Amino acid sequence: MADITVQELKERLDSGEDFHFIDVREVNEYEEDNLGAQLIPLGELPDHLDDLEHLKDEEIIIHCRSGARSGRAQQFLEANGFSNVRNVTGGILAYRELEEREG
């Protein structure tokens, strides 16, 4: 599945859409600034595979600070049989930039 842009993510969040949304940053980063996603730090993702098993065929959107960690999380989940994992390109940095531009 294709990655998701911050523009598409913002539209979906603004509309109140319900979707599976995971933040793979660390706890301190999440506490500082989060978009309401479920926090599962990248290093802990293998420990949560059983918890996520029921989402194997559903869309999961993953984000981090810049898109690098979420890209690794996407590859990991796909390697473990998840079929619809989307990485937020640019991460929360790009999301906040978009918000600033839109005012």
C-alpha cells in the first residue's frame, strides 16, 4: 500500500474518521506532542504483534518524528503478514509544518 501524506492524514483526523493509528516514537516524544495515535515505540513493536494480529488485513497508519522509524515499522509489520500498512511521509514534523502553513 502507498504511503500516506500529511495532508491526507490531516483531512482524516479533522473529519473524525476512525482508523488504526500508531505512533512509534519514544514515550518522551509522545508526551511532548502527539496526534492521538496509539503509542508503541519502535523497539517494543515485536512485543505487540499478538495485540495487533486482528488488524492484519486492515489499514494501519504509522507515524514517527520524520518518517524513518515508521518506515522501519512498516517493513517489520509487512514482513509479519500485515497487508495494509501505511507510513506517514515526513512524520509529525511535516504534519506540524502543514498546520502552520494552513494557520
